[in-house]
Amino acid sequence: MTATTEAPDLERATLDKAASENFPVAPFFLPRAWRADLMAVYGFARLVDDIGDGDLAPGGADARLLGVSPAEAADRLVLLDAFEADLRRVFDGTPRHPLLRRLRPTVRRHALTPEPFLGLIAANRQDQLVSRYETYDDLLAYCELSANPVGRLVLAVTGTSTPERIRLSDAICTALQIVEHLQDVAEDLGRDRIYLPAADMKRFHVQEADLAAKTTGASVRALVAYEAQRARDLLNEGAPLVGSVHGRLKLLLAGFVAGGRAAIRAIAAAEYDVLPGPPRPGKVQLLREAGVILRGEG
């Protein structure tokens, strides 16, 4: 089977991952054009993360589509370089990968610039080179690349970007990234990555070995609770974004904030015991949080 015949399956497998995210990616209530554009952006973001995490579909089809030789198909930095080259074709040519071909009409419709996409690629390059973060500010700088571009793209696609909305969106996106890191402490450690700031680990007397334990000790729970509160504060800071827009976009943004809050509640309900596996909220909790936000109660 050639990469060309494999392409539709690869594209669908990547887009289907949207269902497992903490927040709604392109819910049914949005206009069809918005859903198509948001799924195109999601496909890019999901694929670049899969490259950076080594989670591409087996068989090497993505590498073949990007023009990477079988000998280098396991080299994530090579793949990211090839992916960046293909991204640039979105703006001045014809990209090779189907998910980037899907992105091209979205970029043209909304006059999107390469910068947010390049930020997401840079974050995944950083993941190959940096596996520990000394301070919370260091982690925020990483989130500026790994998370905030997504919110900026949502605002651009929906034609609602303003400097203040971008600021609020950045707070929400950073919070969602921190929450994901808290849910995935054990999984990230399996990849030799720790997104809990070293200064905070020291403050709570947490060693790296504590993160590899089968049970979550009191010190780790206290550290996770501390970082969860930081994420909660960021969500609260960004929440006014929801009230600054109207209609269906308001529902979408409420879903983003609700997804973060519901995930934090799930972590708290698990008593901050994240090592056995990621605590995840149910749909009822997500809808409850969205209702609170839309009623302006929180």
C-alpha cells in the first residue's frame, strides 16, 4: 500500500482523536464552515504533537508523505523539519500531507499567518531537547509555544481577534495545557519528561522517584493541588473572554473553559492522585460547568 492510498486513513485516524480531548474541538452547534476550519486547525495541531511524542501511526506512512526516508523515519527532529517545510507549502505551494492540504483553504479564507503554526512546531522541537523546567515562568514560556497559538487560531478563524481577547485566550490555553500536564504526569515521565517545575518540586519535597511510584504520596498530591490551583486561577483570569463574544462562539469558548474546570474538579475528586492514570471528567460535569459559565455565575 502506498502513502497516497494510506492518506485518507491517516487523516481520519488523526481527526478522530478530537473526541478524547478535554474540551470540544468543533461541536455540532457551530456553523459548518467553522467546524471545517477548526477541524483543519486541530488536525495540524494533533499531528505535530503526535510527531513530537512519537505517536504516529505504525508503518511510516506519515514520514513517506513528508518525503522522509525510511532510515530517518524515527528521527523526530527530522520529521519536524520536514513537517515545517510542508507547512510552508501551505502558504506558497501545494503541501504533501493530507492534513496540511486540508489546512490550506482555511489559511486562505482567513488570511492566517505562519506564526502560530510555527509556534506549535517549535514547542515539539523543544520537547525533543528540553525534558525538565526549572521554574513556573519557564513552563509558561513553553505554553506560549505549545498551547496559546491554538486559541489565537480559534479567534482568527472566527474573526474575533483583538489584543484583549488574545490576552484572555492565552490565559485559558495555558491553563488547559497545565491541566493536561497534571493529568499525564505518569505518561510524560514514561517519555522522560517532567512538566512540574523543579522549583515547585523542591518546595514540596518531591523527588523524581516519587513520580514513578505506583501510589501517589502526600507530597506529590500537595504539589499537584498547588499546580491545579494555578491552572484554576488562569481559567478564572481568562473566563471574561466568554462574555466578550456572542452566539455560537460563546458556547464554544464556554466549552473550553468548562473543559478545564471540569478536569480540575476530576483531579480534585481523585484527591490529586494522578499517578495511576489521568482523572477525567464525565459529560455531565462538563455540561454543568458550561452552564455555570454561560449563566455568568463563575
